[in-house]
Amino acid sequence: MEKKKFAGLSSLGVLLLLLLAVPQKASAYADPGTGAMLWQLTAAAMIGTLFYVRRFVNWTKKQWESWFPGKKSSDDSNPVDSNSSTAA
């Protein structure tokens, strides 16, 4: 009985692929600015995602440090040399 369900799904999938494979007339127009707009949208989405991921990672580090206060993050492992002078 289970095979009949999958047989129906596979025949539906084959029918969908055949419909997509048959060329149809396209009555659409894309002006030259459309490509630039799509590039800008893609670039903005990727850069925005990078900023969000960075913020999420920093938030996760702060939460980790608040849960385990004895542990130091890798950013704090480089102490300033006390023998060097910073005054000019």
C-alpha cells in the first residue's frame, strides 16, 4: 500500500519535469538595470548576513563568558607588555 503512494508521487514528479522541459514562449522584458539591481540585492544580502553572523558570534562569546566567568576568550590572551612605553 505504501508503494502506491510513492508511485503516485514519482509519476507526478515526472509529469512536472516534463512540463518544465517543454519550451514555452516567454513574454517578458528585462531592462538593463534589472541585472544591476539583482547584483546589488545579492551583495547587500551577503554583507548583511556577515554582519549578523559576526554580531551573533560576539553575543554567543559574551553569553559563554557570563556562564563560565573563570574562562578567558581568545581575544584576551594577548596581554600588553608592561616594559614598552606608549608615551611619545
